[in-house]
Amino acid sequence: MTWLGWEDLGGVLTDDIGVSSWAANRLDCFARGTDSHMWHKWWNGSNWSGWEDLGGILTSAPAAVSWGPNRIDCFVRGTDSAMWHKWWNGSRWSGWESLGGVLTSAPAVASWGSNRLDCFVRGTDSHMWHKWWDGSRWSGWEDLGGVIDGPPAAVSWGPNRIDCFARGTNNHMWHKWWNGSRWSGWEDLGGLLSSGPAAASWAANRIDCFVRGTDNHMWHKWWDGSAWRGWEDLGGIIDGTPAAVSWGRNRIDCFARGMNSAMWHRWWALLPTVRLHFKILTNPSAFTVDQMLASMRQVYNPAGIQVQLGSTENLNLPLLNDLDVGACTMGSTTVEQNQLFANRNNVGANDVACYFVRSTVPAFNGCAAFPPGSPSVAVASVASQWTLGHEVGHVLGLVHVNNNDRLMTGNGTWNVTNPPPDLTAAEVATMLASPFTQNS
């Protein structure tokens, strides 16, 4: 798992963003434009759309939620300070419906079931107020108390469960929840906020909250099912309250207005990962193991493959320090390789063990031949900074090429001519298909 982005998605926004998801790998974003209309941009699983004008005259950021496939409900504050509602029913957008109220913030909305909507706003008394759709009618407004400074956030992680968040007058994040039968009190979760919060949930009893800090970075705090964790600095320079949504397990998409008034995107996702374990008999002489790891990441990361270091261990095996690798042919290993590669403390079945030896016999920079069930490479002390990535490339299924601009050059990685060396799209596809590239 890793955070990716930030990505500039353009637009000229005059307020914060609302976002919803009605299916896996689907995102619908909403923002107020310079004309005070609500504008819509969506991700369809492969591409971002342009911006679609949905009209209205907004005096707040929009809020959005989906309660079912191909359904979106949007809420905004109008020029009369009332809450207005517009929805997508799977084939067309509705008009704007007034739901009344006197709002002093943007609305928030959550859905805990099909055809269920729960909306939250700040009232003229700075309390949080609640209005809901039960599948057949809208309720009145319910006073939930508190003294909140700005727009609330709301999320549901399961049937008849709602978690609400707001900035308090002490600039801390405060939490209030509905457990299916009653509302809790307000819980102080700390922090030092310079915006309202956003909240998302990717699993039962999981909540991820996002705020702008005093440094204008986006900060993250999460509930893991038993305790609150964080805060975590996610960087960026954001102008206002972020937005967040999850379209699947272990996936979060965050959006914020940047200082250029465009919409920016950062996301948490499973990422193809090669997990290494360093086993050191002799440290390399030309480059450190850390430099080799950094160089490998220079090549692998742009290809969308994360390189993790799982552990480092020093081995005292003098009889294997000048390692007999024979012809160094994939599928064929020597007795010494088999002996060395049996040292797999803390190494998972599909992790790659990297053995740093004084030399190989015959003399190579490295060798990637390994016995079945023990993915491994040997790297000699004379190796270049690119040798580690090259040898692991062999473990992932790559073969030599006669091109010194490429990582997999067969002419020796000391002869790479245009660093960092390249991986082709076909090579990346082979690496991603390897059992030793894991989703993590």
C-alpha cells in the first residue's frame, strides 16, 4: 500500500470539492466554478472526463454521495442559504430541489443503505443540524448540538452507522457518531486544523479522515477498528477543505483545491511491489547497498512497481563469499548457490533474497539463477549501481537485450549509457505478471 500523486486535474474552482463513487473504479467530482455553477468531472475507470456544467447558483462547496449503482445525490447551499438537492438517476440529472434550512456552511452527506440519505450542516447557532431521507420522505431538521467552526463531514461504514466530524472552536477535530440507536456525545480527536475535515471508509469499522493543517499540507488520521492513529503528513499545498471517498477495499481517493485553483488528486492504493531482503556477506565496494536500492527504485518506480526492503541481515559464511555460480543459467544452480540461498530468515515465499558476496566464480557483477522456490540473486562487490535492479529483473522474467540504454543490457551494467536505464512497456508487463511482483 502506498500514497500516490499529487495529480493536477485542472479546472478553475472557487470553493472546495465534493466527491462520490457509485462503483469500483468510478469517481464523480463536483465543484463550484467561477460562474457559481456546479461543475462535474468523472473518472470512468480508464479516463478523466472534461468538466460538465450542471447549473445552479451555489454559495458553498457541493457535497455528494451514492447510495447505489449509477446513482448520485448532490447537495449545496443556495443564494437563499437553504440546502438544495440535485440527483442523477442513472439516465439523467434532475432539476434543483429546495430542502429548506438556514445554512452557515456547506452541507455534508452520507448514506448507510439503499435509498437512504443523511445530510449535515452548520446552523445559525453554530450547532450541527441533521436532515434525512428515509426512502419515502424528507425529515425535519434535527439539532445535534456542538459548536462547530465550518462545514461538517460525514461517512458511513455500515448499515445504520454514521460518523460525523467537524472543526471545533479550539481548531481540533471533533467526532460524533450514530450507532444505530442513539447519537454519541462529541469526542475531541485533537490536531490543529485550518479547514473542515473530510472522511471516507473502505471497510467495516474503518474510517480515514483528512484535514488541512496550519502548514497547508493535507493531514491524515484514521480509525483502524480499535484505536485512532496518526496524524500523518500527506504533503501538498492545498487551499481549503479536502474531499475523500473510497470505491473499494484498501482504496482512498482524496481531492483538494490547489493554490492555482485547480483540482488536485492523491490516492492510496495497492501497488505492485517487489519485496527484497538483503543478506550481506561482503558490502559492495563501488556503491553502498542503499545506493543500489535507490538506483533500482529510480528505474522501477516510474514503471509503477514499488520496491520494498523487508529486512537486512549480515551473514558470516566465508566459504560462500566467493560464490561458485557455474554458467549462471536460469534454472541451473550450483551446490554453493543452493547452500547460500537456503539462508532465508524472514523472507516470504515470493520475496526476493539478495546476497551480497565478495565475488562470483566465474567473475560476474551478479547472477540471478536460483533454485525452485527460493527467488534469489547474488551481487558481487564490484557491481555497478544498476546491477541489483538488473538481476532482480531476471528473477521477474526479463532477458538480456543488446541496448546499453536499457536496464537489461547484456553488455554489463557498468556500460549503461543514458542513466537511469529504461524498461520497455513489454518488460514492465512481464514484471507485473511475475509471481514475485506482489500487490501490497
